[in-house]
Amino acid sequence: MPRVALQLQAELENITNLRPTGDDFRWYFRLKCGSCGEETEQHQYITILDEQPLKGGRGHASLVIKCKLCARDNSLDLLKDSIKPYNAENSNKFQTVAQFDCRGVEPIDFEPRLGWAASSTESNSQFDDIDLTPKEWSEYDEKAGVSVSIMEVTSQFVKSHK
């Protein structure tokens, strides 16, 4: 299986366990056709719940998309068991948060957007509905009396061997 890992990097202040919440969490990507190099103009999204049939009855994938330029059928499947939280010990380092089985298409850009949650490292307070659209977020942990933040969110895709 040609797997691609999505890695996040962020500067975390008094926060850990940054994770997508719910099966309806939307993973937003721009994609590139592996055959002709055509890139999608808009971000496409997938969720854990998405299941589209592959042509010829060969199973299912999270996204099945036909290239507008070469008309090739491509697919991307979110590997559900690969989703991992981004933790404080990896602050300012890239860490894999999810993996995808990519057939004929590769993700080239990720937008974190809405639906994240995290925990305070000082009081274990939970923060839900985090919006990372601006690639930063800050709040105040009332229990611990400290500011918490997620700053400089970036991502990259790497070919995975697992």
C-alpha cells in the first residue's frame, strides 16, 4: 500500500494531546494526480465515516476522485487506526498524526481548520472546539492560572513505510 503520513509541527505552550475530535472531523487536503500532475483548486475533505466504493467492486476508500485533466480514477483512504495526538514533548518537531493509503493521488496541502481538542499540561483542563484555521490558538487555563496556546502550526506529508 502506498501510504502517506501527515505530520504536524506546532509550538505548544502548557498544552498537550492535540487531537481531532469525533468521527465527523474533517481532514482538508489539496490533492495532486500522480498520473498527470493536475492539482485540485479547492481543498477536499474526508472524515472517518466517509466510505465510497472503488470502481470494479475492489473495496472502499474515504475519497474516490476522478482527475479533471486525465480522467484517471484515484483514491485516498484514511487509515483509522493511525490517528495519533500531537503531544507536548514533540513541541516544535514534526510528528505523524495520521496516515493515508493513496492510490494515484497524493495530498500536497493540509488545512487544520475546526474540530480540534487539547489538554492543559498544568491542570488537565480540556479545551474543545479549537479552531486552527488561522494556524494559531490561545486561551487561558482558569484552574492553573496560566495561558495556553498552539502557535506556528505547519504540516508536511512524508511517504510512510508502516
